[in-house]
Amino acid sequence: MNTLKLIGRDIALFSNDLHTKKQELIHIISSSSFLVIGGAGSIGQAVTKEIFKRQPKKLHVVDISENNMVELVRDIRSSFGYIDGDFQTFALDIGSLEYDAFIKADGKYDYILNLSALKHVRSEKDPFTLMRMIDTNVFNTDKTIKQAKENGTKKYFCVSTDKAANPVNMMGASKRIMEMFVHRNSLDMDVSMARFANVAFSDGSLLHGFNQRIQKNQPIVAPNDIKRYFVTPQESGELCLMSCIFGENRDIFFPKLSENLHLISFADIAVKYLEDLGYEPYLCKDEDEARNFFIKNSELSIQNSKQWPCLFTTSDTTGEKDFEEFFTDNETLDMDRFENLGVIKNKANFDEELLKSFENTMKNYKQKLAWTKEEIIKEFFKLIPDFGHKETGKYLDGKM
């Protein structure tokens, strides 16, 4: 499957920038040690492979998913083989005491890259998953930066999101708050971040769901009114690595908008995806017709059919943003340093009292084992007064 072709382009975004920095990247990585947190997710695996193939002195990978970690190692061994450096993986939850013991036992890394996140807009539907999102996206980031600082780490990198620019959902807002906590820590050590587009076919994404639907003989469902920018998994890894190695303190890297990066709808990608597999979309009028398509057809006719049921609808769920943006009007940009990488140049921007209040409020909620989504939203508004959150009462889990 040609991922670039499916997302509507034929040129990799960062090839020229990587070529320009090729020798410098090899020199820095081959003489440095790395810890990748959340390294078994789609972006984490991409970052890990970008580091591994440049022969690091030490590369340790931590992720909560044991199964994904196994696949990462199999993938690396099958693609790149082995390195002379110390390569190890650890199935750990970074919020756990076991992880703290792991860091205490060594913890010496030149670069730490944190790719762990709860990334789904749908995770704000209930207050309990929402609190885990805050823990993962905000407090675990804050904790691991502090540990990095104590252990003399040269640079800490973490992933933000385009949805942190003028956020309209809790996921984007949690990453915006994370950026505030990162800024607070930036007074004591160098940090950098990245905001980027949807990662095509990443685990749990709608496009990844297309693969699952085909395997299970189920209809393809996608919004026809939502357009997004897409990068490939490899491009996501390249972007993170470039920010980590070359970003100055508080820099946020993002892909420049150009003829090589353009908006495309999920429905358009679905059509390209099916055509790539030799199918043409059969447009259904509702969920029942889509679900019943395969029930009405025998197994034999499914295998021989050149049609695949599709349901393309308008979006009406909580947290969907009409358009994507990588930066806001009040952020300073450097668009000249790289060919296809833009850089947001930030001064430290945080309110110490508001951050302390947020920490204490969340801590109190957790100690009581009781909180509501409305209470959390109220706290988000204190940190982000212009937060564009709108509750529709409808969530993606309520749809196909």
C-alpha cells in the first residue's frame, strides 16, 4: 500500500531537510544515548526506527503495551538488524513506581523523547477517561521532564498536537496545558516539541480502522465534511527527531503548508483506499443499509464483488474542529531555517499560580475519587479562557 498516494501526494515532506542535516544527524545520534517513552505507538515506533538506523550509543524504549513492543522489536530486527549500541525495551507504565525505579537505576540519557499520549477526541466522553488523559498528557510529561532534569539530560522532547492551537476539544486543550507545564520546566532545561497533522494509518486512527473493516467484511464509514492534513508514520518520526536534535529551547516544529501538504477529506481517502484494493465505493443511505450489505450478499458474491459499502456522513460529534492550524496569530514563527519545517519561537509563557491551582485541584479530585466532566472543563477554562469547547451531547462511540 502506497500511503503517500492514498493521502494525495507523491513526495515525502522532509527529504531535503533530512539530506541537508544528514551527516550532522548521524554524528549526534551515533555519539548519544536516547530514551523513547511511548515508543511502541505508531509515532513512537517511527521515532525509534529513525534513531536506531543511525547507530546510537544507547537506545532504551518504554511503553505500556507489551504486544506493540514485541512488534517493534520484530520490525526493527527484520528491517535494520542490530547495532553495536545498547538497545533494550521495557514494558512499563511511566506513571508507575516501577518506572521510577527504572529511572533511578540508570536514568542517564542525553535525549529523552516522550511520545506517550491519549490522542483521541472520543476520550473526553466520560470523566474517568478524561482524568487519565490529563494524567498521561500533562502530569506524566511534567514528571518525566523533572526526572530528566535531575539526571542531567541534555534535551527533552515531547509531542503536542495541531489541536493545541486554538483548541476546541479536551484532548487539544490538555496538550495546550501540557505546553504550559513544559514552558515552566524550560527555565531549568532545554525542551522542544512538535505539532503535526494526522498520522495516516496510525494505530486507532480512522484510516487504520479502514484496514480493520476490510479484514472483517464491514462497511467503511467516514465523515465527508472534515478535511485534515496528513503525514506518513515515517514523516512523523522524522519531524519529532528533527525537533529533538535541532530545536532550540521551547521551539515547536510543524510541517510547512505547501503544494506538498494539503487538506484532504476522510471520505476522499476512503475512496482512494478502496480503489487501491480494487473496489469501488457503494454509497449507503444509513447505518442499517451499510451493516446489512454483507448480510444480503453471500460470501461468494462478496469475494467476487467489485463494490464495497460506504457510509459518508456529516460530522456532529463533540470536539470536532472544522479546520486544522499549527500555530496561532500571537505566536512568533521562523519559516526560514528549514525548507519544509516551520518553527514556533516561544518565550516562557505560563502562569505559575494557575498551574499550581490546576495541580492541586486535580490532586484533590483524585484523592476523593470523585469528579465530574463539568468540574474539569471549568478548570480548563481557567487556564485557557478562550477555550472553544462546545458540548453537542454526541460522541464518536455512539456511531459506527
